[in-house]
Amino acid sequence: VEKMAARWGWENAVTDWRDVIDDPDVRIVDICSPNNTHREIALAAFEAGKIVACEKPLAMNGAEAAEMAAAARRSGQIHTVWFNYRRVPAIAPARQLIDEGRIGRVYHFRALYLQDWTLDPAVPLVWRMDKDVAGSGVTGDLHSHLVDISNYLVGDIASVAGASRIFVDERERPEGGRARVEIEDASVFVCKYANGAIGHFEATRFANGRKNGNTFEVNGEFGSLYFDLEDMSRLWYFDSRDPKHVQGWREIAVWEE
């Protein structure tokens, strides 16, 4: 920790999060620790009157998340979850185009989040694959981003149905010894939105050749939008109201503020 502090120019370094909470000079607590620690740190930070920014997934389960949200409201402090993809350049104009009615009523939202870093059975059971620490697999790690983007662009989800799969049942622990894998490697679900739209989501760590393949498409009555995180400053837009002889997907380069 001290080496990292020196490298990045931090004024102080401690190894106990309680020291951060107790420091009167610290006004914002940024929780970047494993998922099973989020609740305890957040509750203590709110009790101490701190602003809290928590990494996703917010908690190990819905009950913990509800408790943390209630504490946040009682504190009166600013609080947020790190759904950082809302701030990707091309997603802001996607929201703007939808708000302006340019694609009309939204019918479909479909999204993929594809990675391959756990495909090799020799990859050890790190904390992100440990149920007691992570709580869930790709659902909390990857789907949480997609669901937030869909909430941001389309609206609230009313109901879901899905399926998940563990492809490698057992892995070596980093500290030694083998253990069962209890959280999902891949997950798909379909949903209905409160506004009548429907959605399709797929997340996996077993998509060979995909490193951070995060894409979504929104289809509406007048047009469509398409986004790929690996080309994050471009948004693709189709307008069916254009004359037939000039219809096509339009690339919007998002370089300016």
C-alpha cells in the first residue's frame, strides 16, 4: 500500500478501512473492495456522515442492497454506484436521441457482455468466482452494467426469466486445494419493461476471443441505435423516416463535449 501511495502521490496510506471512516479529513469513501465487504463499509461510512461511491454490484443480495439504500437516504449524503458506462462518450447522445423521440416508442433492447478470461480450467478460483466473496458470477459482474444501461435508456424492468450455467465445476484455489465453483460462468435472460418494451441479455466469461465485448442495440418505431464499448466514441443510428434511397446506418462520431 505504501509503494502504491508513493507511486500515485497519495498523502496517506492505511490497511484498515476503519481508519478511513474515522479520519475527519476524508469526506468521500470510494468502496472498491470485494463484494462481501461493501455493506459493512457503506453502513459505517453513512453513519459517519460520508459521501459514498460504491463499486458494483452494490451488495451480495437484494436484502443487503435495500439496507444500504435505506442508510444512504437516512444519511442525507450524496451516494452512487459505479455504473461508469453511463459516462462513456457515445451513450450520452444515445439517451439524448431517445429523449428527443428520434427512434419513437422503444420496442426492443438487446445487449451482450462477452469475455473469455475464465475459459481455461487452469484459471484459479479467484475471489470473483468465490460465492462467499462475490455473491454471484456474471450476473453481478457483467449483467449489472447492462441492466443499468437499459434502465438509463429504456426504463424500469417489470419481470424477467432466464437461465445460467457453470461450465467448469471445480478449480484450484490460489492458496492451494481444489474447490467447487458455485457461481455462474454464463447467464441469459429475457425481460419485459414497464413501458411495454422487451429485452434480451447475455453475459458470459466463456466467449472465446472476446475480451470486453459490451454491445447493445435499441429498436424503436422510427429507428434504431447500436453501440460497441470497444469503439466507445461512436454511436450508430438508423432512421426509417429517411427517403428509401438514402436510408442506412449513420455513424455519429462523439468527439466533442
